[in-house]
Amino acid sequence: MRFDVITLFPEMFSAIQDEGVIARGIKKSLLSINTWQLRDFSDNKHRNIDDKSYGGGAGMVMQVKPIRDCINKIKQCKPKTKVIYLSPQGKKLTHRLAKEISTLDSITLLCGRYEGVDERVIEHDVDMEISIGDYVISGGELAAMVLIDAVSRQIPGVLGNQDSLNDSFANGLLDYPHYTRPEEIDDQIVPEVLLSGHQANIDAWRQSQAIQNTQKKRKDLVEK
Ligand code: 4H6
């Protein structure tokens, strides 16, 4: 999978490219991230890509021309790329949606700043508007990085083992509790079954804990 990212802050993406799961995926050539500085598509010497909002108000709006030119440039190389705009108005990102996106060959992520992009970009150039949750953040970059991480983990071979199969949500449930050494600390002990060596009992206990956890912490997931 190739991610092309359109942003005013390409340096932010070093946060996910230099270490961790995504860095490993890049090393194995299972994925690549290409950033595009939107200011390079400005048509003026100040490198502006935004202007005042029609109708008034304080905020600035990202203009159509630089964004459209940048997308068209990416499409010269990847004509079938799906353009995703990260915004609070988008369809909510879930495990299921991340998995669907992970089957695509090329994704272009458009990161908004200011008040977002001119609506005509959404109408004409954007294939899918996605939100990472019902809250506002200062720019689309962090949302794009969340999407890149969640999608990349679903690409076969990106995770060392195939533990994504056991992720919370992969089976519609939350995770079971985890313990490591020591067996006892400040009078808190590890559940006996985990020390028993009886794998069938351990699996059954974990499954039942996952169900109880989901009941207790996320009733909404159980009802669905
Ligand atoms: C598009 C439009 C994504 C992008 C407006 C982005 C939350 C999410 C942004 C804005 C985002 C999400 C700019 C509006 C800052 C508020 C960038 N916020 N905003 N939930 N912010 O996925 O002001």
C-alpha cells in the first residue's frame, strides 16, 4: 500500500516513519508514505494556499487550486488512488473500515488546517470523508497518522506475528486482561489459571474475561 499525504506539515509524519510497526512495514516494502507540501502548489511568492471565507467570519479556508493541482499530480502516478479527507464530518473510522481500506493499493490523505478546505474540493476531488472520532483537533495530520497506523496493522506481514487477529475489535470484543512477572506484588496476585499451563482452560478464561470486559466497559458494543 502506498500512502500519499497532502499537508502543510510534512515533518510531522517522521513521527510514524522512523520507528515502530509502520517503519517495519516500510522496511519490508509492504507500505510507503510520500508527503506532499501543499505550499509547493501555491501560485504566489508568499506560498499562500488559503484565503478569507466567503460570507465572512474569522477563519481562513484552504483554496481549491493548489489542492486540485496536487491531487492531479499524484494521479499521474497513481490514477486509481482513493482520496480521503480527514474531517470531523467524516464517516467514523472503525476496525471494519480500517480493514476495508487495507485492501486498497493507493490512498491519498488530505490534511485540513484553518477551517478546512473549500467545499468544492469535497464535491469534486474527495472520494471519502473520514473522522477518527467525535472531537476536534487542530489539523488533519494527527488524524491521518491514526488512520495510517490502524490501516497498516491490517496489511498481512506488517505486524511481526499475526497478532492483529487477536486485537480488540477483531472479534467484536474488547481485550482480556494481561499479566506479567512478578506473580505477586503488594498483595495483588496473577489469576491462578494463567499459571496452570492448561492452555484450553486459559483460552476459555480469556474468552470469558473478554466478554465480561465488553459488557462492563462498552455496553454499546454488546448491543450491536
Ligand atoms: C477538516 C476540517 C479531523 C479538518 C476542519 C480533523 C477532527 C478530525 C480539520 C478541521 C480535525 C476528526 C480545523 C476544524 C481546526 C476545527 C482539522 N479535527 N478543523 N475527528 N481538524 O477526525 O478547527
